[in-house]
Amino acid sequence: MKDFDLSLYLVTDRRLAGSQSLEAIVEEAVKGGVTLVQLREKDCSTEEFYSIACSMKELLSKHNIPLIINDRLDIALACDADGIHIGQSDLPYEVVRKIIGKDKIVGLSVETIEQAKEANDLDVDYIGLSPVFSTNTKTDINTPLGLEGIKEISSFTKHKSVAIGGISKENTKDIIQNGADGISVISAIIGKADPKKESKELIEIIKDARKELR
């Protein structure tokens, strides 16, 4: 599967879900316009991660939304996810691609201009520009790229790109207009009282930003 839309990329975090189930939040977010979902689990057993991934895959398949697994190649394979997202310190891209196959989506985080240039030599399906701004949900990160970083990377990258880190309704327009193909959010949707409403508002901002570029 290589046909995917990076416009509104939701990354999960159960710590922000409160009393709501993650599945319910994700389904409402998808109804509001989320185009891609990454399951990110850092603090649970492999068995639990696998169980959540299978449940999420079943849910998202009904809506024809791709499921991406963060970091864990074994989980991605076990639940037949649509793809995997890897960071600079995870398994090398070449190894991941060889194991997961050519028909799955592989995303790669890039944290510097140099890493973005190096990614041009890799046949990844998209790059995650991380972080664009500082964020409370991800602490192991480099100096934020900022809007100038997005603009510079967009001038030379051959890949689709999604902005990660500190994304909100207030900065989404600028992110899109500086060249990113989409935004990746966690707290802008997860933990909100109405995930569907939040997603709908974000996707409308993205659409309007693109219209202004035409």
C-alpha cells in the first residue's frame, strides 16, 4: 500500500486519553478528517502493544485509513499494519525495507537539515520533520527546525513531508504554506473533549492554506 495522505497525521498517546478509550478517540478523529494514524506505545508490554495494534488495524480498515506503527517492526509485521515509522536511532532503513517489503509505507524522522539531505538517498515514502516546534509530548529531541527549517528542507527534498512537534491550529497554516505536506499531532486531538471537532477544524485550516498557495 503506497497510496496515502499525510494531511492530518494523528499519533496516539494513551496517557492523554483520560477516561476515553483510545479506539473511540481515534474513530471520532477519523470521522473529523484524520488521514493517517500512527500507533505509538512506549510503556506497555509487547503482548499489549500487539493487542492494541490489532484492534486499531481492524478499526481503521473500516474507514480505509492506514495504520502506521512507531518503531516496532515486529508489531507492524504481526498485525499486518500498513507501514512503520522509524527514527534515526532505530533499525536502519535498508533493513526495515527488506523485512517489511516494498508495498508497505516506511516513514523516517529527520531532525536536522543534514539528515533530510541524507534521506534523499533512501527510498522512504515520507519524512517526518521533527521537531518543528518544542513539545511536551516528546522530550528526546533536537533543536526545533522552525518554519525556516521546513522551508529549506522543502526546497530540496524528494519526499513527502509531515511536520511533527508543537503543532496547533495557530501554526498549521504557516507550516503548510512553508512547504510541508501535512501536520502530525498528538495533544491537538488526543485528550480533547471533541476529537471529531478538533480534527475537522485542523483539516479545514490545511485545505484553506493550500487554496491560498494556488
